[in-house]
Amino acid sequence: MKQRLILYLMTLWAVLTLNFLLPRMLPGDPLQALLDPQSSTYVFDPATRAALEADYGLDRSLLEQYAGYLVGVFTADLGHSIRLNQPVIDLIRSHLPWTLLLTGSALALASLVGIVIGTEAAWRHRSMWDTSLVTVSVILSNAPVFFTGMVFLIVFGVWLGWLPLSGGRTPFADYSSLLAEMRDYGSHLLLPLVTLTLSLLGGKFLLVRNSMLGVLQEDFMLVARAKGLPAGQLKRRHGLRNAILPFVHHLASHAGFAITGALFIETLFAYPGIGQLIFDSVVVRDYPVIQGVFLVVSLMVLSANLLADWLSYQLDPRLREA
């Protein structure tokens, strides 16, 4: 486990370095985007430009900027947004809960449904139920998330008009009750949530199904069946209990995948999470915000993978003995 921790620390340093360099490889510069994103020439005099460069630290060498960036990371000072002139940490704090709500809800829903139908499909192996679910799950797993989102957006938002097209809530809404407010938030969340859940569901279903199929062939399951135990007890207490370990590791390690998937979905639905924040920042080359958001996402992905390794280490005695 110590070697894994060292590897994660090295990965963190590599992520921090790439996070610093990648925004600076974008064409143009943030000061131009600040005043006129579409212009190829600056619309302010050299003295004003020099003052702005000094204010945002863009007049320093790349190495000096890198050192300042590392100091800021470890002191939780991610700088100020060039576009919005607000502390980056405040922008992330205001947008991150939306992403966590979307990602957490989708992971929980996809996991619950995947476990239930995966267990049932394995129990009814090679039946019409099993074949149909496998076919649908393969399609869902390979369908681009933005395509699925566009279909839902067009059908339920444009054609039927049942759900809002974008945003996280109705602007300037005056709610008459808490229930009305929750209904408004829920209606805006529904399309992004269903899109992300379906993109995650296929893989979770297949993992539970295949793991359960392996457990059903074990000797202890054959003995339990021979004893005449009820089907529900066989599936839940004996089958699923032993098939769940690979799923626990998968759930933790794929939390990062869910987060990155949420970024695309937030952009598509203009959902006010960090995905929408980073899209707006990339357009205008807002270095501090790009760095801050990528840093938070990278830390979340690394933390999820570290949690997956720790859970595997705790749940599998063979790893502790190795």
C-alpha cells in the first residue's frame, strides 16, 4: 500500500504540472479575451496591458508563475478569475455542489438499478430477459453521452415541452413553498440525471451480471440449491453477497469517469456545475479558473481511485497478505 501511495503522490505532481502547462498552450491570451474575445488586435494601450499583466502575474517568467501556482495550490489560494474578477475558490464552491448532486445521484441510481437487474439477469441466464438486458446495456455503454443527451433534449424539451431545456433552476423564480422549489430544481435536474445514469448503467449491469454468473457456479451455491433454500435467499444472501466485491472496487474507481461524464452533460444542458464553468473559462482562456477546476476534478478522480485501492485492500485478504 505504501508503494501505491508513493505512486499517487507522483501522479499528483504530474497532474499539477500538466494542469499548469495546458491552459498556457491554448492560442491567444486571456487579456485579449477579457476585453474582446473575437478581436485579433488589442483594444487598449500598452501601458494598460502592462498593468493588467502585472496584476495577474502574466509578466513573470514561466518558472516564476509555476512556483507561484504551486504555492497557491498548497495554501488554497487559486487566484482570481480574469473574466469574472472573483476568487477562483469561491467560483468552484458555488458550482461544485451542482456537480456533486448530479454525479452522486446518477452513481447511486445506476448502482441500485444495475445491482437489481444484473442479479436478476444472471439468475435467468440465457432467457429473453437476460438477452434483452444485455443488448440494451451494450448499446447504452457505447452510445456517446452527448448524443443521448441531445435525443432527450429534443424529445422531452423541444417536441413535448415537458421539461426545461437548460439551467439548474428557473431564473428569478418566486417559490410559494419548499415543495414548489424542490419541484423546480428536480425538473431541471431530471434530463441531465437520466442521461448520466444511462451512460453509467450499462457497465454496472454487466459487471454485476458476470460476477453473479461466476458465483452461481461455485460449489457452495450448488450445495445451497440442493438444500432447497428459497430463490430470494440464494440470490441475495449467498449470491449477491459474494459477487459484490468487484462491484465495490468498480464503483469507487469509476467515480472519476462519472465526474468527467458529468462535465460534458453540464455543458450540453447548461447545468450550472463545474463543467459549465470550465467550458465558459476555456472559451475566454481564463487561466486561473481552468487550472482550479482541472485541479479539483483531478483530485476527485485520484481520491476515488485511492479509495478503490483501499477498499480492495480491506475487503480482499489476499492483498493484505501479499
